[in-house]
Amino acid sequence: GMGALVGQVSPTAAGQLYAEARQSLAGGVTAGLRWHPYLGRPFYATRAEGPYLYDLEGKRYLDFNMANGAVLLGHGHPAVNRAVQLGLAAGILTASETEHHVSLATTLCRVIPCAERVRFAVTGTEANLVAVRLARHVTGRRKLLTFAGHFHGLAEPFLFRAAEGTGSDVPVPASGGVPDTYGQDLVIVPWNDPDAFDRALARHRGEVAAVICEPVHYNAGCIPPLPGFLAHLRQRTQEEGIVLIFDEVLSGFRMALGGAQEFYGVTPDLCTLAKALASGLPLAAICGRADLMEHLSPAGPVAHSGTYTGQLLGVLAARATLEALESPGVYVELGRRAARFYDEAQSIFDRAGIPARIQGLGARFGLYFGRREPVVTWAEAVASDEALHRRFVLGCLKRGLYFHAYLGLPGHAGFSLAHDDDCLDHALNVIETVARELAR
Ligand code: PLP
């Protein structure tokens, strides 16, 4: 088992494994963003438990990545593990409809404000593609309006960045192999800027099928919507007959059971969920108004199916996850721990004289170095001092706090319900030590 593996490795085990990986895995990794830019290799884990992650040498880390946000209950939550074991015992892994699918969909319709109908998918990316396809069909329009830096998955319609300094407002591909023609159907505007949004709608009047956003911009760390901004999007899209899609892949369940739409009291037409929904099993969902959702096949002409869609282990894990999240007081407690952690970490940086801003909502946060003022735009998030961020992350890793970093993107981080007050106190102590080191 893993114990034997942990016992055998040498001090350079990660370096050796990475050298070996590069002989078989493209780029030495199984996902581009799993390469840790500050380590110069991926972090290799052997196991995880609750708030902890263990490396090849058996060293324990308090995890502030939590599977990119996929695990909100804590690693290896007993109820999730039991649910997965029941699924294995049933012998059905995928491609069968079961009563569990119906039960999970019923629960989502109860707890997610926009959900009158649900369709399951495998990944957040797939769910967003389906939501956009649906919007294009029901409106008969082509264009998609997104916000700078909002992440909706590595698929063609989303793999663009706003053209800057080119005199053109046609977005440019953010990946090789993406035809720039896709960019003609895409409008990218700054987040939290209602005037820029209105101007873009006026420029593309009658052409926009959908507006898609992260209702809390967690892929920029954590940029909440400014007061009234989501309501503005809701009102303007309604007036223009545009489908409003909240990509709640990361914000879902993070600060309220019903996600950002419940927290801010703004209900989109469609939303997508993944990550925390199934505690790390691959499961996503498209939720929304019945009159839109019923255009999906077989009831309507909009294609959506797949061998692994609604695979049973994910469905069972999601049922167990929602049951745990529905226990009384979960979100009050989560909010209390989050507020305390963010406040105390901010005071630590301030006392140490380190220019840093920690900004969080619910279980996820952004850490911005080189500034103390609130971050409200993507431009401010990416302008963060990378050298200081690097020293911070490496100082934390050395002392057993795991922070991931994404190549070329602002750092984002999060904790879980398994991070109790003792864990957070320990993390704050480490952060204090690292902050003092940075100040020297
Ligand atoms: N949307 C958001 C907001 C995300 O954070 C992610 C994360 O990866 C995705 C979509 C893509 O989801 P997935 O990685 O499951 O395809």
C-alpha cells in the first residue's frame, strides 16, 4: 500500500518521479495547470485525509488547494466514502439511469434557486458548453458575452482573452489550435463595470445569446460582484432577451447551499455546478428554468448525452455531500471560520509590514501581494507581485501549508469544513512566521 511507498523513497523522490514522468506523460503532467510554477514540477501526493495532504516522503501539509476546490467537506469524508462503496456494490458504474439520479435532481431543484430542471454532465467545462448551446438555440443568436479573466473551462468558445492595445474588440485565442474565428462570436468585457457592459450590449444589440459569468470571480482569487452588479446583469439580460448563465462551478455551495445566486438573491436563467457538488468525483450539472431546459434532447433538439454523464459514483457522492451540507448551521460555521481567518491573516500581513491583501468569501480566497487596497478588477488581480507570492508559497510549503499556484494566473486558494479552528490557528501561526521572513 501507500505506507510501503512512503517508506521507500529517497529525499529527492519528487525530482526522480518527475524525471520519470517526463518520459511518458506529455509535459510530465496529466493536466497543464497541475504543474506547480514555484516548485518547477507537480506536487506529488500519496494520500489525503480531512484537511491534510501527504507528499512522497510522508510529510503532512495543511491543504489550501483542496483539489482545486472540488473537496469542500474535507478529503475522504466518511459519508462520501460510504456512498462510493455502495455504488461499487451495486455494480453499475455508468450509462444506467437509477433512482439516485432522480433523487439528486430533486434535491438540486429544492436547494438551487434557478433549478426547475437539472441535467448531469461530467465536467464543469462540458456543463458550460451545454448551457451555451442551449442559450444559442432558444435565442437563435450566436454571440456569447463573458468577462475578462472569468474561467469557464478549456474548450474552444472559452479559450480567448480580450484583445488589448490592438484597436480591435475581437478577442484573441488563448491557446494554440483555437481558430480565431471563434472569437467573432465572443464579447469580453471587464467585470464589475456596468457601463462597459451596457456599451457592449448596445454594440452587439440583438446578437447576444448568453451572458456567462462567475458570479463571484474566484478564478481571480476572489473578486465578489460590486453591490448591484449582478442585479444589473439580471435586469439588462431580461430586457434584451438574453440568457443569463451563472457558472457556479467554483462558487456553488461555497458560501451558501444555493451558491452565489442564493447569497446575492439574484437568480440566473441557467447555472452550472461541478467541483464541490460531488466531493472530487467527476460530476457536473446544468440547472435552470424548465422552459429552457426542456429544449435538451430527447424533449427538444439540443444535443446532450454521454457515456459517463451522471456516472453513478459521482451521483451517490453528490447525494452524500448535499446531505452533509444540509446539516443545520454548516454555513453559519463556515462563514464564521472564514471571516476570522481572513481578518487575522490580513492583520498578520499588516503588522509584518508586508503589502498583501487577503480577500475571501466563504471557503475560498485570493491572496494578492504588492497591494493593500481591495481588488475589484482582473487587471488588479494579475498585477499582483509574483516574486512575493512565490516566496510566500515556498515559505508555506516548507512549513507544511500547501498552496497551489497556476502558471500565469492569480493565485487562488481555499479551505474546507475539515479545517477546524485548531487547523486555522496553526495556519495563521505559519503565515505569521512566513510574513516575518518576507519582511526581512
Ligand atoms: N468554470 C469554473 C468557474 C471553474 O473554476 C472551472 C474549473 O476548473 C471550470 C469551469 C471547468 O471545470 P472542469 O475543470 O470540471 O472542466
